[in-house]
Amino acid sequence: MEERGMREDKGTAGAEDHSYTQPNLVSLLETSMDYFEQGQRYEVMSEVAKLLQPFYEDARDSKSMMEMYGKLHQAYRKVVDIEESGRRYLGTYFRVAFFGRPFGDDHEKQYIYKEPAVTTLAEIVLRLQKLYSRKFGPGTPVNIVQESGRVDIESLASNHANIQITHVEPYFTEDMLQDRTSRFERTNNLSRFVFEAPFTRGGKQQGDVTRQCMRKTVLTTSHWFPYIKKRILVIHQEQFELSPIEVHTSLLGSLYILLLCVQVAIEAMQRKTSDLVAQVQRSPPDLKRLQLLLQGCVSTQVNQGVQEYAVFLSQQHSSELSSAQISQLKTVYRSMMDACQHSLDLNESLISTDQLLYHQDMKSKFQKMLTTLNPLIADDSDNDDRVAHGSDTYPRAARRSQVGLDPHRMSAILFSSISGAT
């Protein structure tokens, strides 16, 4: 079904409609260059040009040669701009699993979906709910399975259309990362994806961050992305269970195994703060990326986000830490709250009226997070530098964005976050 109209298909329906000539091949290659340009796959255009060049040379077609290299010149100029700005999103990936009789042969099968640019989980959930609700009609309920881990099929209604949707990331081994050094190489020819789900040895999905384990699932698809279809079947799955100390280390990539979980918390929040500061300082602003980072900081749906690390400041665990570690953790928390406030203010200045409710939801979550964290991260020296905001309080520095961002202040936050200065 995926390879039709081949020359060896002579005698089959439709085969006679295909013209196997050199001009036809050249035309297809030229068209493919245009499509790669439209799809922002600029780096692939040079590979197509290598195929076209011999035909142009044989035909002494200088004009076509000039036009081809003109396109390559423009393409690589865009590559340079993209590498400097980082503003190219070639897709977001989700694992979608189907359960229930309405899906027929797709029951208990899972696919990797490639969605456009920066697609949020909420957007694909809404799209698939609408799609299958129209397909199956009002008589078949379409349910979204909320858990990201293993699904107990027996607990699902078999006559319902049950869909589990999980955000996944491309998966690379250390050897693969050494070969794929550019951002483009890490977004092309993808067939392995990974997602993580928390659990505890006692069986609960979530628990104390100091006891929480992580189940890492690596999925392999039958073909590679980008592909002619927007979804590809998963043909292999492997799982790894990480202990608490391995969990926190894995969140930071290929770093040395850290001896203290609190150091992992500090590093993770420093990274989030650095990402937020970079987005606030970006010109022009990237609103969608800014909102995704804010969601990752203020949302409480997954392991309570950055709030979960505050367990190390509780009486139960703070006695096990040095005063320097406690001070550093508090400082990183305060820097992150400051960066979140700047980001929220910037978001408010950029959004249109149709996103006001979304902004208010994030703002409300941020205020709740402040209410929870303030008693833990407050420093005596900060008491005089706090101002009331509704029912909560937060550092005065966080309000500066109302009269314009202070680049020196934001640079100081970034430096502190990267260096771990207390």
C-alpha cells in the first residue's frame, strides 16, 4: 500500500498512468526541494541538489543550476538564523493507545502521533475526542484515560472508546547523541521515543519525592519520522525502572550520579529558571514556548511540579541537610518564583482576549504555589521586602515587570541559577 506505481507494477491498475522518464524525475526532484523548503527541512535540500546537479550538467542547463544554488543559499541563510534564534519547531510527539471494541483491530494497539509545531497535550486530547466522537456517534462514549502508566484494561468499559494519550520525546542513546550533534539531526529519522511515569514500590502511582521511583518506557515504531503518515504503529516496547536517586539523576541527562537528592532538586530548578529567563529576554518573544515553560513550572498535575522538591525543606528532611544546602535551595526557589512572575507579566502583555481565562488559570496556580512555598522559602532578611498581592505575598522584585523588565536583575537571576550562588 505504501509503494505503488513502481515500474515492476506493470500490468496492475494505475501503473500505466506513471511516466518513467528523466524529465519527469527531474520535475519530481525540483518539486521535492520546494516541499522541503516549505516544511523547514532546509538541510535536506542539499541532498536533493546532489541528485539534480548531474542532470543539469549533462543538459548544460546553467539557468536551472543557478536557480538551484540560489535556493540553497537562501536555505542555509535560514539555517544560520534558526540556529541563532532556536525558533524552529519540527513537531511534537504523543503516544496514543486505544482500548475498547469500537476501535476494532486497533484495540490495545499504540501509535506515535506527530503533531504540528508546539502542540500541547490539551490540544491533541480535544482533537482526538472530537474526531472519534464524530466517527462513533453519540451512542459510544469516548473516554480519555488520565493515567500515564500501565492501564488496567479490566477496569475499562469494553464497549467504550478509551484513549490514553501521553507526551513522548525522541529517545537517543549516548552513542547516538555523539553522532547526532545538531538540533536538526535530533529531530529527523526518529523511530524511538520515551516517556516516564512515576510509581512507588508500595503500588501508589505517586508518593514522597524521596521514595518515588520512575518507570521509563522506550517505544520503537515500524517506520521513521518524518513519514508520509502522521502516525506510526509501535512495534516494540521496553521498560526500565529507576530508583529514587536514579530518577533525579536521569532528569538532568548524562550527569554524574548525584549523592544527594536535594542537589538534583537545585539543578532541576536552576534549569527551569534559566529557560524562563531566556524566554523573557528573547526578542521577539516566543509566546507558545513561554507558555509551555510556565505550565511546566506552575502546573501541579504531574508530581506537583517544582513544589514537590520543597519536601527537602520540611522538618522531616531539613535536619539531614547542611545549612548551605538549605540556603541554596531557598535561593533557587526564590529566583524561580521571581522568573515565574516576570514570565506571567510578559505573557499577560502578549496574549489576546481569547487566552485571558488560560492566563488567569496559570496565575491562580502560581499564587497557590506561592502560598504553599512562602513559609518554607522565606528568609528573615526578606520580610521587609515583601508586598501584599491578593491573599499572598511575593518578593518586591517580582513586581518590577509592571514598569518594565530590568535586564540587570534578570541577568543576575540567570547567573545565580547557573552558578548556584547563594
